[in-house]
Amino acid sequence: MEGEDNINDNLSGDGLEEVKRMKKMVLIETITSMSASSSHEMLQKFNHAIKDSGDGSKLDAKVLCGGATNFSYKVFVDKHPELCVFAKLCFEYALWNPDRTSHYDLQRVESEYKIMKEVSSNAEGCVVSPLACWDVKHEGENMKLFVTEWSKGDEQFGNQFIDGVVDPRIAPKIANTLATLNNIKGFDPDFNELVKPCMESCLEHMKAVARATSQTKDPSDRTEAYCVSLGEHVMMKIMDAHFDKYHRQDCLIHSDSHVFNTLVEAKPSIEELEEFGPNGSMVLCDWEMAMAGPIGRDIGIALAFPVGCMIAHGMKGQSEANQSIEVFVNSLLDTYCSRMVEAGKTAEEMANVLRNIVGTCGMFLYLPYYILCVHDTFPVDAENKSRHHDALGILGLKLMRIAYDTDYIPDSAGADEIRGLFDSLRGEEVDTAQKLFASRGRKMQSRKSSMLRAMNRRLSDTEMLYAAHESMRRLSIFGSIKE
């Protein structure tokens, strides 16, 4: 995908274009220079094409996405475009933040290179091989340039959930890749610790909103009414438990494994919803948030957007779409849990894994999707947006409660019971959505290709981070949290 998103408030128009021009120049100069001495075959091919082909070839680059803390590029030889790599130029500061005392740690890029190097050798084909991670300095600015092989999978997997037609070959590959990562032995428990404060601030924001909502006298939707019914004590117990779980160091985790960070083969055309790429190949990308964390968290993150799409499709009466997504959900859970059992996890440990999966899925429905509204890509009509938004919030809280409120679901509950509750609550919310559709007496709407695909747009983490930052700023929560 070669869509592009510009999400800057403080840097836009001519200023942003000049930054992009300069960054691209630095990128091309660096890769051209470093390719001359590289031991990697593709970079050697770059060097040969530029210096020895005799046809005047040179490197060029196209921005794929970015504009906040990095730019991502497809870098290629202009007269031999089959020679290409993926490159990410990462900045010391977020471009949207004028405060230059606030650093965005560049060590995360080095960590991304290290973890991808290890996992790619154990999950061949599902993680692209990293080629280089170079320090770059230009006009006093420190940057990192991260280069990997180019992935043949060039469409974000999230599009298929918007379509409501999901390739059944992908779920086991995601599950096996994440299980391979989670089962790596001898890891550093402090690996990439500096990425945690970003999420910690979001979790503190969630806690502040939950406390305030539980005390409201006039709830505006089902989610707020549910908060009030639980009360402040239970809400804080749930929030604190999730915060504590986030800081566990059970295993290495990707920590950003949502379905837009999985790339798959593009469909033959945007009209052919039922068709997929010939090989069922996928790669998991964007590893810069990888760290030691709670086992099962990655699967919970991967489930959140698909679950949200199930509710959206239900509101349009699209039962076939939900059947397709249900296959994905069950396959992902079954494959991952089987791998954990094979790795020697006890029944008690598997119950903990399921709680982490369910609690994390719930947190993503409640915090990013309900509180921060970071996604505008769910396949929901304008008239149902508020109902869908509310459904995400209440389901998220219900899932967090069964995961973290041990007075409600005791520690003795096994993995099968936790899984059953997850399926039941999810099914109830989808049924509610479908009943809403049926009550209106309308014909089922035909499924449509993802607008992201139609617009050639790629959803980026920087876009979602910026949306979250702006939401927290607008709600004026940051000040009270810091105090």
C-alpha cells in the first residue's frame, strides 16, 4: 500500500513538504553511501545498479506513511524497480510536538532491529528480515535509519475485517508467529523498557475517565450506566489490575499486534471480495514497541478490531461477514492456546493466559476505541456510529471485568470458563446489534470493499497515536494526571 497520511497541526503545508524533501534526501544519500560496503545481497544489488549498470540508475523513494515520529518509505532503483527495500527514518522528536525538550527515544529503533533479527530466523516468512540500522546525523539532528527486506504482503490485514471476508489461512500464521515470540527463552526482562511510559500515560488517562464516569449523576449511554452500576471501587479495581498486568515481564511481546500491523497479499482487485492472494502469506511488522510483558497480551490486541467489526456488521445485518470473522477469532485462539500447551503451560497458567487475552481485548475496545476514538475505519453507517461506539465501550468494560474482577470471576476459574465468557459476551453484543437491524425492517446491505483499500490509504500507528494525544489534550486530563 502506498497511501500517505499527514497528521500535523504544528507542521503543515510548505513547512511539511520541505521537511519531507530534506528527509528523503538524507535517506537516499545514506542508503546510497552505506550500500557500497554492505554485506547484504539486496544492498549490494543497489550498489551494483547505481555504479556498474551503465544506464544512469539511481535510488528513489516514495513515502508510504508517517509524519509524526518517522517516515516510512519504499526505496527502489528507479530503472530497476524490482530492486527495493522498506526503510523507516526515525526522529528524535515528534514533529507535531513543538516542545524540543520532550525526546522520543531512538533506542526503540535499535530494539526493533534486534527483536526482528531474532524472530525472523524462527518464524520464517512471517517476519521480514532486517538489513541494517544506522545512526544518521543531519544539521544537528540525530536520527535512526532502519532498513528491511521488502514484503510481498503489501495490504493491511485490517481491510479484510472491514470487508467482512477474512482469509482463513492468516489466523494460524499470526498465532504461531506470536507464540514463537512469546516462547523465546533467556530474554532480557528490561528489553526496550523505555517504550512503556507512552502506554502508561494512556492507562492513567483511562483510569481518570473511569473514576469520573463511575461518579456521574446522569449517564449518557449504556457504557456510562454500566460504570455507575459497578461503582468507583469496582472500576478502580479493574483499572488497577490491568495496570499491574501491563507491568508483568512474563515473556517477550510485540505489544502492537493489531491487525493493521499485519500485511497480507493484496486482493486481485477491489471488487473481488471473496478472492485472496494465491499464497496466504503474511508478515507482522512495526516491532518498535516490543518489550517484556504479559503473556497473551498480543493476542488480545489482535482480536480487538475484528470484534469491533463484528458489531458493526451486525448493525447492517451482515451475518455472513460475522461468520467469516468468527472463524478468524476461533482459529487465532485455538492455535495460540495449543502452542502454549505444547510449550508446557499448566492449566493454571493457561487460565492466566486467557484472562490476559480477554482483558487486553477489552481494554482496547474501551480505551482506544471508546474513550480516545482513534479509529474511524469500522464499517458502520453514520446513523449507527454512536450506538456502535457505545457497544465497544460496554463490551470492553465487561471483558475487563471478567478478566480482572476476581470477586466476580474467581481465580479458580479455568481457561475454558474464561473463553466461554468471552464468546458469550461477544455474542450477546453482536446479537443486540443484529436485533437493532431487524427491528428496522430493512434489507441486508451488501458487503463493500474497505474504503482504505479503495482510497489506497494505509492506516499508520503515528496517525492513531496523534489521535490519542489530541483526544487526551481536548479532554484536559493530562494536567490532572501529572499533578
